[in-house]
Amino acid sequence: MDARMPTGTPQPAFVLIRPQMGENIGAAARAMWNFGLDRMRVIAPRDGWPNEKAVAMASGAGRLLDEAQLYDTTADALADCTFVYATTARPRGLTKPVMSPEAALADAAARTARGEKVAIMFGPERAGMENDDIARANVIITVPVNPDFPSLNLAQCVLLSAYEWRRATEAVAAERIEMAGAEWATTGDVEALATHFEQELDQAGFFFPDHKAASMKLNLRNLWSRMPFTRADVATLHGMLRQLLRPRG
Amino acid sequence: MDARMPTGTPQPAFVLIRPQMGENIGAAARAMWNFGLDRMRVIAPRDGWPNEKAVAMASGAGRLLDEAQLYDTTADALADCTFVYATTARPRGLTKPVMSPEAALADAAARTARGEKVAIMFGPERAGMENDDIARANVIITVPVNPDFPSLNLAQCVLLSAYEWRRATEAVAAERIEMAGAEWATTGDVEALATHFEQELDQAGFFFPDHKAASMKLNLRNLWSRMPFTRADVATLHGMLRQLLRPRG
């Protein structure tokens, strides 16, 4: 089994959401590259970009920071992805499948082998991910930690995910799968669909009463992101909505 | 599946060999406790013991340091163990089974469930383990890292091992095994046997020529530690050696 993984091989993007300490970004880069992953995306890092402390900590994996893609919002960072995982330890009150790192990265490896573009999100150090971010994920990844001491840090969480990716792809490599015929919707496609519905529903007075509007919108976003949509599905739903709103008669 | 793991549950000892930075010892304690492990042994830490920086870093897992057992030598630290794993990335030129973390910790879980006392060794940060230490292990654990960037640090190595322990014991819990009838030799038993043979062989002029003596001794130590000896086996071998040396006639 050749352990080498050329950087041209399709692989998930690891998306760091509003990371705080440069050291942690650097340590995350090292953890990724330890297992042959080099596609990092960074959303709104607290201390700006590039970050000297991240570079110092990443020694040997600095290339990942040089090549990292920077985004302002989670929606932008995920726009081209077809399937998204969010790592979080806490229950969120959102209906969403929860997978172990092993199951999730095996799933990610199978999807990647079929030509899908997947992303794995990691929340900021202290607060963890916000529900607005989680709602954009298709699946939640939860590490089976000691409930009396569940405090994994960012780089540890990245390390375990990258390790499971490596394990999964070593297994999948033997049974590589043909590209499936269907073309999956991207997160950007689903985002546009969600926005289309949200705007029209808002105008229709659906989000009522006012103090419940925010959580109703969140739950709806979450509903869309749970669905395994193809691009054709999304086009159909847009068409349905437009048709429903067309003046009668 | 209850994720809680009471500290009374049998579990492997994690043995840190001559660790250097207190921060790394503290981070290793955190990583262990993240997955419910709390039996740490420390051999000859560079900066003495207790170590303030270790305590500061361990926050929340400080109890592991308070309860850690301190030893001067690897032989002492392993004396009561029946099966020992050594984590190392580099090939060592010693004949020794090599396992992935997954396979090794599944093996460790099965042995622990049968009443064996197992230990997992982690080398010092920079240099890694010495061959003298490795030769005392029954099995080598190697993490399948990116060969272009294999630099896992101590706490990362501990984290992956503890994570695999957790995964393995969740699986084993369903099919707990009865205590086996045989009583395994401890590492201390095997050490005493190895020393007995080494001394007698030395007197017999076996380790010749002089410049090869060290590597011959290392290989012999390694041979003993590879064997799945029972206490009865060890007693038999001591007896055989004594008998062979008894004056004839």
C-alpha cells in the first residue's frame, strides 16, 4: 500500500470557520499534511491574513497556508461543494444526521471517489460553530470523547478527521468507484434555492410571529441542506416556486 | 452506548519515555483523558517531577499527573505488564510485528478484557525511542502518516492511540471475553529471564567479537520480548539454563 498521496488526488476541503489563534491555524495545517491533505479554506480569521504565528507554527506545512483560500462568509466558502460535514461536540437541536469520524470520512471518501466535492467545517476555538453554520452542513461529525472531558482543540479535531480520511482512502483505494451519472447540486445551488424560498415566504408572511422568524428560517435552511439534491431537483424546485407565485387566471 | 468509562475499568498504561517539555506531558494527559484514559507512567522526565508547565497545560486533566507513576528506567516502568506496544514511525531493523493504531488498540482491548496488563510506550519528543526501549516491546505501532511529512508530536501520537482505544473498547464492550486460564508472564519476568541468559552467555564468551556485542545483546532482548511467554514458560527456561550450566558428571 503506497502511503504517498499526490496533491492532485481529489480530497475534501478543510474549512476553518473564524479561527482565532494563528498557532491553531498552523497546527491545523500540520495535522492535515501529516495525513496528506492540503486543501485548506479559512473564513474570516480573527487576526487577519496572512498570519505570522500560523506560518511559524506550520513549519513544514507552510505551503498549505500559502495556498489556503480565504473567504468572508461560510456561504461563500462552501459555494462549490456538493456535500458538507460540520464537526461539533454539542447537540444543536437541529434535525441532522450525526456520524462518527470513521463513518463520516468513509462517506466523504466514497463521495470524493464518485466525483463529489466535499468540505469539512471546523468551528472557532472557544465558542464552536454557530447554528447558522451548522445549518449549512449535510451531516454532523461528533468525536466519541469522554463526556466528563470533551475539550478537543481545533488542531486535535482536524488531526482525527485527517487520520480517518487517510484510513478511509486506504480502504477505498482498492475498490475505486465509477463516476455516478447524476450531477449533485452544489452548496451554492442549494443556498440560492433556500434564499429564493426564504424571500418569497417572507413576502408571503410565512415567518410569523416576528420573534419566531429567525428560528423558523434557521430550521428551513437546515431542511434544505439535509436533502441530497441533484441540480435537476434544484431547477425543478425553483420552477415550482416561480410557478406557484405566478398570478392566476 | 454509554460513553462514560469509569476509572476503575481495566485500561492500558500510557508510558512516556524521558519526555522533555512539560507542556507536552500536560497535553498528553489531556489527550488521554479526552478518551477516558487516566493511567500515566513517566520515565525520567528531563525537567524533574512534578512539573509546573505540565500541570498548567493539563488543566482539567491534572489528576492524571497527580496520580502518574514515576520510574527511573523503562524496565521498571514495564515490570508488571504482560504485553507492551511501542509507538514509532521509523523502521528499526528489529524483527517485530508492526500494527496500525487501529489493529494494535483492538488487540490491546481484547487482551485487557482477558485480564492482561498492557502498556503503550511513547518516545521522547525529538529523538524518539531508543532501540533499547523498542526491544522491550512485543509490538510496534506505526501511524500511517504522510511519508513526506511524518512529524507527529507526542500529544498527537497519544491522542490517536487513545482515540483508537476508545473505538476498540466500544466494539469490545458488546462481546466481553472470559478470563483465560493461562497466566501470562509479565515484562518483569521476561526481563529477568533475558538478564539471566545475557549474563550467562556473556560469561560463556557468546557476545563476540566485542564490537558486535551490543547489537547481539539488543537482538537477543528483542527475541525474548517477541515471545508470548506464560509464567510457566519462563520458569522452565530459567530451569533449563541453570541445568545447562550445572557442572557435569
